[in-house]
Amino acid sequence: MSQGNDSQTIEKILHVAEEHFAVHGFFASSLRQITRDAEVNVAAVHYHFGSKEALFVAVLNRRIVPFVQSVLCGLAQIQATKQVLLAEDVVDSFVHACFELIQSEDRNAALFSKLVSRLMLDEYRQFRELLAAQNENLATSLLAAFGQILPDLPPQAVRWRMHLTLSTLFNAFAGNDVLKALAPATVVNAKDPLQVARYVKPFVVAGLKAPI
Amino acid sequence: MSQGNDSQTIEKILHVAEEHFAVHGFFASSLRQITRDAEVNVAAVHYHFGSKEALFVAVLNRRIVPFVQSVLCGLAQIQATKQVLLAEDVVDSFVHACFELIQSEDRNAALFSKLVSRLMLDEYRQFRELLAAQNENLATSLLAAFGQILPDLPPQAVRWRMHLTLSTLFNAFAGNDVLKALAPATVVNAKDPLQVARYVKPFVVAGLKAPI
DNA sequence: GTCTATAAGCAGATAGAC
DNA sequence: GTCTATCTGCTTATAGAC
């Protein structure tokens, strides 16, 4: 019990760092700005986490475990009550997991999608390896589920449908907006998760069930 | 005619900078690395472009103008021969424009999708404004085209379908791969544009035509 | 137009007092 | 566990010789 109020410090750092990493990315975020906003000392990051990279991994790991569990639980529940798994079911369990993050008390939990979008885009190899190690379960279970809902497609096509579905969902919930880059006048409200869910669900479900 | 071989220098800088910005992002790229790889002097960037930000804008502008023209020409051609515009037509004209970049002599042209993906994700406000000014034509024409192929949907839903379609297409051609982040074993070959086109086209066409 | 040298600042990381 | 002070290195940008 030799610790002081370090858990507060750790939480404050994780909270602010998550925001900075999600909004500005890993390289554009600086520990100095993060610790200033979190109102902790600069040295605290190195004391508690060891390095900037280790802090980034900690930020990701805090969200990914509950997220994966949420998706897998949702899938298991549906599979227990239904005999035939539908495309809608898989998409719903994923969307539901996103909403659990969004409606969490910790409002920054909603930034998880944006962090995952960054992992897709950037060349964070060292981080990917860490994540991949933790998520073989999710990928295996999801792939099995996608195989069930698309029994007529060859394995390669099933993987592509899964890839496109997850990319589209993560990017949609990340609140990214192409139209904003192309023409601000025609913008949609990509930041509102209720809107996102309403419009993205029919889109990916239809994409999943598309004929070959 | 007082210029020496400056056009070569400018081209070399643009070429290497595009690669660095697309792969590592704006902030993680440094002018020193870019000029080292381009085998030009560090000061050349400031002499020819003025600043790192101005270089980034120049890199984007070099691709966006021909891309927009390509999409709009494709659309106009289809509209000239057909009376009824289909979802497939709009997707095809977009995919075709991506392929023109990919099959260009300048192999780095293919990185354009990755750059746009970054613009969606990152908070490059100053760059967005510059791009938006140049692309009102594209957005207006595309929105009209999407309205034609989805006559039964309310305007809000049409904007969302367009948003989801363009996001999915740009991200797909960017070669990003969620599965790689989640589980390397189940990976698809997201870097091969032929594969991308083959699997993304039916996906987004079905998403576009989804019932409400 | 190209180059060197240098300015001015911020980054991550660490040592050591308290 | 917290803090200050500092080290080392890299960044963008510029001034001025050639």
C-alpha cells in the first residue's frame, strides 16, 4: 500500500492520451501536451508507462478487451436462441458493441473506432503485433460467423466480405467524413452514432448479402 | 529561361513526398528524410514550395484535379449513352478513375486513395478548405448522380449512401486492412487493386441499392 | 537554383532532489 | 510517486555564400 494517488494519475493520463491519439494520431500527439491537459507532470508518463509507445499500447488495450468480449457475447447469445445466423445478426452484434462503448460513462470510449481506423491506415507494426496476439479469438469467431451467413461463397470471398464489413463499420463509427473533404455543403452528420447506425446498417447488410 | 534543372528537382520532391505523406502521414514525415530520399538539398523544399504544409497541398493538388476530371468524364459518357443511370454506373466510373491512377506511368499515383483516407481521418483543416474549394463541382455532380440512381430515397439518405459509398471505395483502394490489425492469419490481399475492385464493387453496389 | 551553416524550438527520455 | 532540471537529438525554417 505504498502507492499514493497514482491510480488517479494513470487514469487521467490514459483519458487525455486517448483523446489526443484518436484526434491527432500518434506522431502528432506530444507527451508534453498530453500531460499539460491531464494536469500531471511530464515525467509521470515515463514513470507509469515507460515510453510514449507503451502509453499508446495501454490506451488501446484498455478498450479492446471489453470490445472483443462484447461482440463475442452478443454473437453467442444470438446463436443460442436462433438456429440460422443472419447477416443482420452479425452486423447488429458489432453495432451493439460500438454502442456499449459510446454510451459508456467514460465518454472517450467512443473514440475507440477512430483509434482502430488509425491502426488500419498507419504503419504501426509493433502495435499491430500486440493487438493481433490478443485478438485471434475474435477473428476466428467472426470468420466462422461470416462463413455461416455466407455458406455459398468461397472462403476468399467470405474473408473479403468480412474485411469490407468491418472496415466500413469502423470507419463509419469513427465519424470520418469524405464529403467534408470534398464539399462541406453536402455534409452528413457523421459524428452522431445514432445516425451512423441508422444508415450504415442497411448498407453493410445489403453489401454482405450481395450476389457474386 | 533563367531556370536550371529545377523542374527535375520539383518532380523528385513531389514524388518522394507523396510516398512519405501517404505511408507515414503528414506529421510523421520529415522534410529531411524526404529530401534525403529524393537526393535533393533540404533547402530546396522551402525554395520551391515555401513550407512543409505548402508541399503537402501541392502533392494533393497534383492528383486531385485529374482524378475529379476522370470521374466526371466517365459519368458524362455514361449519361450520354444511357437514359437511366444505374448504381453500377456511378461505382464503375469511380473505380475506373482509381484504375487510371493505378495504371499510370507514375506508380505513386496509386497512393492517392491513401492520401484521401488520411484527409478523412486527420484534422487537417487548412488542407480541407483548400481541397473543398476545388471540388465543389465533383460533389455537386456526384450528388446529382446519386439522386438519379436513388430516386425513392429522401435527400438525407442519398447523402448518407454517397458518403458510405465513397468512404468504402477510398478506404478499400487505400489498401487498408482491418483483418491485419485483428488477426494476420485471416488476411486478404488488400494491396492488389484488381482484387479490391473485384470484391468491393458488388459490395457497394448492393449497399447503394439496399431497401430502406 | 543550389548549397552550407545556423538559428530557434520542441520532442522523448532520464537523473536526482524531495 | 512527484517534481525540476537537463541531456540529446531532431525538426522546420532562414540567411547568405557561390
